[in-house]
Amino acid sequence: MPGKRGPKRSTGRAADRLRRLLVVVPYVLHHPGTPVAELSQTFDVSEAELLDDLNLLFLAGLPPYGPGELIDVSVEEGRVWIGMADYFSRPVRLTRSEALALYLRGKALLGAPGLEEAPALQSALDKIEGGLGEETLANLAGRVEVGASGTSARNLAAVRRAVERRERLAIEYYSAGRDELATRRIDPEHVYSAIGNWYVVAWDHRSGEERTFRADRIRSAAETGETFDPRGLSGPGRPLYTRTAKDVPVRLLLGAGARWVAEYYETESPKERPDGSLEVTLPTKDLQWVAKLILRLGGEAQVLDPPELAGMVRETARRTLEAYRSAAG
């Protein structure tokens, strides 16, 4: 049941701590003297964890670790100041792959509604475009879709407002796995970006469980006039797949061209094979969705278990082929 937010979760993972620092440091630089309590609330982390993270910055720098090479962190009377080391003023030199990755992430962020920093971000992206060159950007045409516009942008903005105001929404949501458009009532608690998409973490009243929704699959978002008490659902940094007791473990053998599945989706028990393939277990609530995924992999994935999934893959392939033939006829 909705209730008071529970204690903050302490993951202790280095990746989580680095992710927090990468957003906390620029914020403090632009807002010097911010109270620790305010930072704790803004970045959804306990004060103890936040201070531990800031203590790491005392050790960040370059040899010989003199005053000009170390980051200066000052916490006085419950407020935080950060002074950057001299080397941060030097021009950044990016490799081509780093510049391209930064460009694509920046373009995706540029599409976020209500982004106050959009003009400065666009200016930075223009400079990166000049460095990448026309040939590199031309090769991206038709292969990458960035940003959010039209209906998707309006729906994302509506969800953001609901998160801030703790308002329940009625959404029309398209489930790609079931090829179904259904109406759901949700209590949205977080909106965040990951692997090129925007995600909404919410309590789903249809299933009675927490769910992570792809924002671009929300066809409409309507206010219900109801509010909710946050349940303390975890936000950015959480796995994109929410485990449940209804999960079916699917064992797959991934070839070289499909190994990205183990990074993109929530998998477990990875086993390397001598031929370079990777065996993983993929938890899912929807075998039909996995069947469609395997078809997209074009022979680079083999079903090891459960046996009925292989039959679903063949049936899905047959129906897809019939649809193509009907369209061609």
C-alpha cells in the first residue's frame, strides 16, 4: 500500500557512485554552498552516502597530486563547495568514437521537453558536428532517431508533471511483446533516460506491481484528478527489467552478432563457450516477446530452454512470412 517512503537503498556499487558524482559535481559548481540535506533530496541519496561520495573527490586528480592537481571539496556547517583542479580548465580532446557517442547522447537529451540548457547544449553539439565532419553525420542518416517530438514529447511532459505533483495518470500504452494497446492507471515516481530511450518508473494498478514503461510507447496520458503517496520505487540506475514471481527463465545461446543482448537486457548466469558464443538466462514474463527478439537476431541466437519457445519462434516466423506474402500480392 502507498505509504511513507522507506530508507534509501545503499548499492555500494562503484558505477552508481560514479554516476551520482557526475551529476552532483556540476550541480554544486553552479550552486556553491548548497546544503547537504538539499543535495540528498535532489539526487535521491542519503546524506551519509552523499558525504562518502564527496570524500572520494579528495583523492581525485593527477600525479604528483599537489594542490593544483586535486579536486577541493569543502563541507562547512552542512553546506558544500567544490573547487576544480587546474587540469579541468584545459581543452577536452575526444577520440572520434567518444565524440560520436557524446553527440548522440546530446541529441537524445535535446529532445527532452522543458530543458532549460537546450540553447547551450545545441551550441556544443554544433561544435561537435564540425569536428565529426559531414561524412560521419551522413552515415547516421536514417539509422538513428533522436529526441522526442509531437505526441511523444507532450506525453513525456505530462508524465514529468505528474511525477512532480504526485498525480495518478490514465495512459494508453502499447506493449510491443503482446502487440497490445491497453489503458492503465499508473502512479509515476521517476522519469529517466537510458540506452537512448526515456523510461517511466511507476506503480501499475492493472498488475498491482511496479513497472518500467518506455515513454515513446505511451500513446496518451490523461490526468485523473487523483494523487498518490510515493512507494519509494528506485529510479535512475535501476535495471530496465522488473523481476516478478511470474518470470520464466529462458536460456539462450548468443552468437557474436547477438552478444549485445546480454548488455542491453537483464540477463544472468553468463557462460562463455570456446567458439566465442555466450550462454545466458533471460528472465521474461512474455515468451512471445522473446520469440520476436530471436527472429530479429537473424539466426545469431539459439533457444536452449524452454522447448515450447522454439515452436513459438517457428510459428512467429511463419505468420510473419505470410504477412509479407500477402502484402506483396
